[in-house]
Amino acid sequence: MNDPQPAAAATVTAARPPVDLRARVASYQDELIELRRDLHRHPELGRQEFRTTRLLRERLAAAGLEPRVLPGGTGLLVDLVPPGTAPGTPLLAFRADIDALPIDDAKKDVPYRSTLPGRAHACGHDVHTAVVLGTGLVLAEALAAGELTRPVRLVFQPAEEMMPGGALDVIAAGGMEGVGRIFAVHCDPKVPVGRIALKAGAITSACDKVRISLDGPGGHTARPHLTTDLVGAVAKLAAELPAALSRRMDPRWGVSLVWGRIASGSAPNVIPQHAELEGTVRCLELAGWREAPEVMEDLVAHLAETYRAKWSLDYHRGVPPVVNEAVSIEQLETVMNARFADGRGPVVEPTEQSLGGEDFSWYLEHAPGALARLGVRGPHEKGARDLHQGDFDADERAIAVGVELFAALALEHARI
């Protein structure tokens, strides 16, 4: 038996969307594709997105809106507030990430290929940006026509690819103040264009970095009992800490520790004075991500002190998992089916949790929301290009799908 939704849960109204919504979206389609290609030709890395920010600010201002650039000079916020909106009415937010990756745009013979070596929009952020810009342009028309009845915030975020993510820049600038619900899309090259993929609960994973430093007096390998055997200590940590961590935490949380670097010593007959161990901790569930640092510290202390080694643990937070809220997922599915279902096949499909990280999770610490996977695979494409690879590209018809989805959410949204 399904549990009933709380009485205060947000719903989507059954009213038909404005009859001209698709036409409005279509009127911007060519412009949005050209903007996407312009961004693809001129990718900018995290917190360097000055040109991208300028283009967005100028276009939104031309639509009669008042974008606010973030204090760091890249990224911006823009609110669309209908006249007469009561103070304190929660905002519905849509987020786009605007930064590129530090890789080459390779193996791709298209006129919009990156013009900058070592930089590429290989994760679809240019598509995400075009979707949220298009949403703003459509909603600006709806606002002028008196059709927008709920306040909306557009978030153009820098530095998603930089741990712990530019979402924290947005939050520090007040970007989540007053937000009652937030949505985003992320390109998925496995999902056909015209569809989205959804999952309630955790849809991405956490990834943190750890570095353990060990110190001791060192000495001759002939007299290990008079020294601190750091090579033995670091080997013990490398071998036993991952298994010990898995036994101290709920296995359903999917916590795993994997080492990537171990360093100690420079001579075969000298016990060194310093050793280091570095790796990553990945967590499938938010509870495990929150508990892992304390458990790690306790285990490192126990193992290191067995060897009388002085130790320090540098536990660098990455991002928590994105945990999609069930009501927000229901709204996405409802609107997607209402707008795009035509009897020729599903337009919403299930998806699995990714082991990748996404800083959209930080927003969900402040308001409920959901991240949808936007289908960008063309109908004649064989195989599937993966994200974070130089040959990544998208079927640009996905932009109009994303714009119509977000605009319909805003125009049909009943309450938060």
C-alpha cells in the first residue's frame, strides 16, 4: 500500500498549460541553439566564466529582467516576481551550471568545436545554461502577460566542476534565501532526446578526499624497536582501514575507501620520518557521508597509535549525494507526461544512481527539489558518448524539451 502524501505536499494543478507555451518555446529555439554553440566554442573554467556571465546578463536584461552578478564576478541570479506577490511567498528555482572542463574538445568535427585548447563543455553545461536561459525568456513573456502567478528564481552557477562546488558561492550570496523548491537537469547521453530519466532518493554519490600523514623519529632498519616503523604503519593503514571502515558503517550506505597514493622513505635500510596515504571515500547515502569523517578519525587513531606514530587526518569534503525529493520527482513526471506523452512510447524512464558527484546536492540541504537526467541522445546515434570525454555532444532538440518542462512547472505550479 502506498503511503498517502502529506496534506502540505506540493502538487501540480490539473489545469491545461497555456496553449501558446510550445509556440513560445519554439520561437526561441534557434537563438538558444546558437547560444549553446557560442558557449561551446568559448568554454570557460570554474570561476573564470566572465564572458559567459556577460552574455547571460545582457540577454536577460534585454528581456526586461534584472540579473544580479554574484560577488565573485561570475554566475548570476535573476528573480521573476509577479506584481502583488505577498512578502515571503516561496520562490521556485531553476539552476544551471555554466563552467566547462579542463580537457580537449577532441574527435568532433563540428563548426562549434571549442576554440580553446584544454577546455571543453564535455559535460553538457552549455545545454543546461541554454535551458535555464530559455526558461527565463519564456517566463518573462508570461510575466508581462500576467500568466506567471508564482515567483521564480533563475540560478546560473559557476564552478560546478570544482570541489566542493560553486553551489556554495550561490548559497553564500543568498541565492537560496526564500527558495521553496529547486529543479535542475543534467545531460544524459544514454537517454534518447525527448525523454527524461528520474529517480527518487539518491541519484548521485558523495566523493571526499582523504590524506593521512604519519610522523616519527625514524632510524636504522637494524633497530626497528628503537624507532617508529612508519613504513609498517602506513602499510597497516592501507591494508586494514578500508575493511575496518566497511565494518563500522551500515553496508546499505555503500561507503568505500580506495587508495590512490602511498609515499614513504628513500633508502632500503632507513626507516623514514614521514609517510603519507591518499585516497577517496565514496558514499551512496547521505547518512554515510555525514558519519564517515568521525569514524575515519577514530580508526586512524587506533591503527596509527599501535605503531606509536604521530598522525593527522585531512578529510576534504567534496559534495554530498543528490537526494531527490519524492514530491519534486512526481511533479517532473506529471508535467513531462502532460506536455510530451503522445502514445508512441514513454517520455519518462527510471534511472540508476551514479557514482559521480554533483554539487546540486548543496541546494537540497536548504530546500526540497530534484535533478532530472535530460535525454540528449540522437535517434540515429550508435552507442552512447559518455560525459567528461572530448567527443561528448548533444542532440540540441533537448534544449526545447528542457525549456518547456521548466516553464510548464513554473506556470502550473500550485503550491510549495
